[in-house]
Amino acid sequence: NALQIIEELLSIYGGFLIIKAGKIYFSQLEYLNGLAASVRTIDNDHLLVEKPGDQPITITKGAKQDTFNKIRVNYIDRSLDYQQNQVEEADEVDQDLFGIRMREFPGRYVMSEQTARTMAWRSLWSNLYARDTYEFTLGWKDADLVPGDVITLVDSHHPSLANGIAVRLVNWVEPERGKFNIVGRQE
């Protein structure tokens, strides 16, 4: 069905959906010199809390056993007269420590080795090392941010966030006017 195809495309290309003015747009992650460029620093002055004393950021650590350490991307190879081919990317150290946990993407939507290799590499590393999610609330002054933007998230009261970390916004909900519940994933 259509939802499965959309989810597969989002997963393969590292993309996300944006809804603007009643239309749904597919967008892909943007990188500057191979690294995500932060568009803003979000610190304690930007973060909203329900009551004084509440933690402004909720951190959810990803479970190691839910990750994959070997990725295979099948693709239709133009250089081989459109025969199916495949590329694999793996983290051998993680495989030695925890055994092989593999994910395979079907041979659709990709027709070049370079694209398949980039997808495999991005999928592997974002899956293994960008598992932590951050939930927080922002106000009007950050209403121009959109899913896909990379921010530097700083919380001076939290030891692991005191120096700031790069976070990509993956979900944006406005439960009430001027209040935005955000979910971000570590870059």
C-alpha cells in the first residue's frame, strides 16, 4: 500500500515528511561538507517547562539490541544492463562484540552503486550511533524550525548536554497555539 512505500522511501533515503498548507512534501537530509550544519543553538532560554523545577529535556537512550551492524542494499545496476546488484556496509568491531545483526533493503528506487553505498553507510551509522532521542518544548521564537533542521541542543542543568550536542528535529507537534512539542534524534 501507499503508506508502506512512503515509509520505505523515507527509510532508504534518510528523509522525512513536512506538511505545509495542507500539502505533504518529501524532504531529504541536507549536509554541508558531509556533516549536518546546525541552524540554531537551543538553550535554556528557548526551552519551555510546564512547572518550575521540571526538566526541560527528556532523553531516551536507544537499546543496543535494537540496532543493526550490517546493512545490505540491493539495487538495479545500470552499468550491468539493469541487473540486480548489492552493496554491504558493516561495523566489524560491533559484529565481533555482539554478533551479526543484519538489515536488508530491497532492490527498488536505487540504480547506482554510489547511491546504494551512501544509503548503506548512512543507514548503518545513524542506526548504530544516533539512537538517542530528545523530547522538549519550544515557543514562538523557534516556530520557524522544521523537521530535518539540525540544532545544537544545550541544557546547562544536564551534564551530558552542558556542552551541547547536534540534534536533528524529526517530529514537530503544536498541541496548543504557540507551544511546540519536539522530538529530535542525535546526529
